[in-house]
Amino acid sequence: LILQALLFGYGGISTIGANLFLMAFPSFLAFYSARFFIKKCNLEKIGLFLSGSTTVIHSSFWLFLFLYLSGKEFISSAKVILVANLPLAIVEGIVIIFLVLFLKKVKRDILWKIYD
């Protein structure tokens, strides 16, 4: 938060609620979407991909919305952030697939909430 305030000129302690929301809410959605696809639909790789990519997409969307509503000076930054995070979301989804499948083979007990 201090780096955010120093480097970007906004943020710090005053934005702790927004930062908490940006990190927690998408992760919550990603967990339950992955669990739904794995348990109910039996589509493991799709669920894992969506759990990784939706976290980035949701975070960038909410950040876009927060910046867009903050003022006219943040609109161009908000658009760049939204577009720049789309390729990152695809990469994140692919990395999550490989990571979770590897952990499933090596140490399955770490993933107990998803697979049990």
C-alpha cells in the first residue's frame, strides 16, 4: 500500500477496502467456479482454467470500474489496465491447470477442498 501511494500518487491506507475487495472477491468466485466444474460437471481442466483466468479478469474489471469512477484523469489508465490483463488471464489459466494437476499427482492432500 505504501508503494502504491508513492509510485502512483494514490492509494495507501485510504484504499485498503478497495484493495481487499480486488483481491478477495475474485478469488472467492474462482474457487467456487472451479469446484463446480470439477465436482458437478466433471470438467476438470476447464474449471481450473476458469479459476485462474477469472481471477485476473474480475480483478482487472473491478479495478477498471474503480478507476473509471474516480475521475476523468484515470479513464485512459483504466482502459489500458483492462486490455493489458486479458493476455495475462489466458496465461494464468494455463499455468493454474499445470500447477494443480502437478500438485494432484504429487501431494493431493493440499487440494482437499476442491477434490473431496
